[in-house]
Amino acid sequence: MQGRIFLRLGGLLAAVAVAMGALGAHLLKEKLSAEQFANFETALRYQMYHAIALVLVGLAAGRNSAGRKGANWLAAAGWLFVAGILLFSGGLLGWIFTAVKPFVHVVPIGGTLWILAWLCFAIAPLGKSPTAGS
């Protein structure tokens, strides 16, 4: 069940990254400073990386071969990827578009959540379920 959620969220967040990238290339490049535009591109690049990671989590969860504990680690990874996108990419974008400095303070938290997400993904036993004869 959560596998489908992560597949959908991954696809949606990837589509948003592409759409915002197109918007940026055609409408914002002239309006933002070089530093702001570099931060904009960083936010979207990392959003795309982690949207793809969400798709991987969804596919792994859909295989239903990680066992119960593995499924819990995959779910944790998926939700940490989502939270990281909101805080890292959202924080950078919020700062760029509003100039409200506190937005940038959540960016390192988002990056930390991504590290934890990747660790959870690595811990999840992606092999055959113990009940499947291994």
C-alpha cells in the first residue's frame, strides 16, 4: 500500500521539479541573481534526485520481499525522503522567493533527513523474505 503512495509522490515531485525547472529557465533566470538562480537549480536538482529515490522505495516496497522489518525501514526511508524534500528544497525555494531568512535555516535539517533516509533504505533487507524459503 505505501509502495503506491511513494511511487505517486515520487512521480508528482519529479513532475513539479521539471515544471519549476522550465519555469526557471524561461521566466526566472533574468529576474533572479546568479546566486539565487544557482540555489534554485540546487533545490530542484536535489528534489529530482530524491523524487527518484521515492520511486525506488515504492518499487522496493511493492516487491513485498523485504519482510515486515524491512517494510518498516522502507516506509521510514520514504517519509524521510518526503520530509527532506519539503525542508531542503522547500526551504531554499521559500528563501529565494520571499527573502525570509528563517526559510534557509531548515535546509540543513532537510539534508540530514535525506542522510537518514538513505541509511534506512540501506538497512531495509531487500532480499527474499525469510518466509519465502531463504
